[in-house]
Amino acid sequence: MSRTLLSGGCVLTLGAKTPNFTRADVLIDGETVAEIGIGLRARDAEHVDATDTIVMPGFVDTHRHAWRSLSRNDGAGPPDSGTAGGSDAFRPEDVYAATLIGLLGAVEAGISTVVDWSLRSEDALVDAALQAHADAGLRTVFVHNRPAGTEDQGSTAPATRQLMARLTEAAGPLTTIAFGSAVPSANDLARVEPEWTVARELGLRIHAHAERETSLYGAIAELARRGLLGEDVTLVHCSLDDEDVEAIASSGASVSLAPSAEMAGHIGTPPIQSLIDRDIRPGLGVDEERLTPGDLFAQMRATISMQHATVFDRKLAGKSGVPRLMSTRDVIRHATVDGARAAGLGRVTGSIEPGKQADIVVLRTDRPNIFPINDPIGAVVWGMDTSNVDRVFVSGRAVMRGGVLDADVTRARNLATVARRRMTESSGAVPGTVSAGGA
């Protein structure tokens, strides 16, 4: 079993019981963190000089649609427009290519865990996505909901049980299967209750879209009244009233926000202040890269900037009880330890602590874009970007070294090129064109 010693870096453990260190060493033993301290020695370990770096937990992306990665930066028009077309046009090789290039991009951004929502599809496409998860090498949660058009076909519990059990068996060692759902209107919640029951019987976490189009205000509170909301539920893209927020806080459910996508798309303003007023600490996600950056540096900045703007607006309006400004310490936890909890992996990852999985990112601090480092956490939140990512470890294995992925990137790019070309031809889009106002 391999051992790695990261020595001399600024170590942000972000742990509940393990302090941060201005300068320290981290010993990785196999898949887990063995020790954090000053002057550690391990003669049988690979030695990595972490001087001039920040060593911290890998980022946790709590909501992403990796299958839409072929539409990166193609944000004009409705969600199913652009080079990727609609989900019905995808073949297994397209899903594999899109998912693989999307997940490799996440690793390159310092993300060690991705919660990936699959497209609503049949077995062959799902299997292709799962293979991409295994080949990408990072930790994933594969959120799957049944194909479109099956929700109202009587009792679907046996089919759901069979499908989810098959996916759990097929998943690789770094992939966890979760159940995907949507929060309907408050009057239609009986529709999801049987399947949520099955998911719980199988021990699966439930991830539920709760945006305006699928859940009217009050639906989340009604879920709580029915006993359906709990610590095993993560709500995504929440549109909330006060009763909903109280229901989330009381139930222990988690929330995933994708602030850049929610503001740039059709979802609306993320309810960041309403959540933190009730001590609900959300995880952060990318959603889809069609109209948002694919890294959590951008999501942290969007979150903290929005909260600060809310506070300043209240001050200017002369309102009383103005909340405190979110700190960089708050938001870096949203991107790591809080995100791990929202992914259902709080005991596994999200912080650097002995016994936890060694999911670690090493960030360079000697680059001109960030030097000098006056405050390490502030530097990560306000100043760094993907160019600062030097190494990424997942379960103790280096999946990126010296800014270079340990993957066949040429193959992944070629597969994505072929898939994108086929998708653009099938949708009638012209690859590489620029809109009239875009140049």
C-alpha cells in the first residue's frame, strides 16, 4: 500500500477537531489520511515538497449534469438548445464522451467529488455514464431518476427497486448511487412518496430538484408534514418561503445551490441569506457548464458576493437587524465540508482529518496571480482559479500532478470532438459559430 508525505505546506484541514496549520505535513497512508503535524517522518513514503502551496480538502461539487458537457459555454437559448441538442439524441458513446470530459474538467479544477445527475435514460446510456465515472478516477455520486414518461405508470416501486439495485451493483468503488427526484406541487406529493420509500429501503440518498417550475412555494414544508423530509434528502435549486426554510432546518435536510447557473439561467436568485439565517449551510455546485464556470472558485465568489450585496442593500434601505457579512471561512466550508454532507459523504471526505479518505487538493501560492499570501483562506476564495491547482488526490491516489492530469486527455478530447460533431449535425446547429452579438 502506497504512502505519500506532503511536507511544508500551509494546511487547511477545515476539520471539526483538527486545526489549520500555517506550515505542516500531511501523511497519506493508502486511501486515507494517517497524520497531520509538524516535522512528520516517513522513510517509506513518496515525498512531495509542498512548500509555497496550500494543502486543503478537494472541492465537493454537489450538483452537476456532466452529460451536458458538450454544450460548454453555449449558453444562449433554452436548456436543450445548442451543440448538445436534446437528451433523446444521445447515444451511449456520446454520453460516455460528455461525462468523461466533464469529470476530467472537474478534477483539473481541484474538485475531488462530483454529484452527477444523469440524464433520464435507459440502461445503455446509464451504463455508459457509469463507465465514464469509473474511468475519470474521482469520487462521484451518480444520481439517477427513471426515464421520462414513467412517473404515472401505476405502481413503479418494483421497477425502481430493481433498477437502483442494479446500478448499485454496477457502480465502481468510488461511485455511490443516489435516487433522483423532483419536488412537485404541494397538492401532488403523493406521487413521489412510494419511490422515496423504496429509495430509503435500499439505503439510497434522495436528491430532489426543488425549483420554481416543479415545486410551488410551500411544497417543501408539506413534505416535512408528511414525514418525507429528513437528513437523507438534498434539495437542489430551492425556491423557498419562510415555512419551507423552517422545515429544512427542523428536518436536517441538506441544500445544494448552484449560484452562477441559477442566476444566469431560468431558476432565480439563490436564497442564500434565508438559509444562513436558520444556520442551514448549503453545499455548492456547478449545475451545467452551458452557462456557468465549471469550478468552485467561481461558485464561492458568486455566493459570498451575493450575500454581501444583500447585506449592503438592507443597510442602504435603513432596515434593522442587518445580518453579518459572510466570511471567507464560511464559504470555503460550503465548497468542502458542507458540500460533503450535502452529498451524503460527510464521514468520508470534505476535510483533512485522520481516518478520512485522502481527497486533497494542493494549490500553488507562488504564482503572480495570488502572491503575496496575506490570508490563505481569503486567497483561495477571492484570488485563486484553476491555474493554481497543482495536485489532486482522490482516495490517496494522485489523479493530477504538477498541473497535469493522470489520464489519457487526448483520447477524451477526441471522443468529445466526435460526439459533439455528431450532436451538432443531428440538431442542425453549426459548430464553432458565433452569434451576432457575441464577437
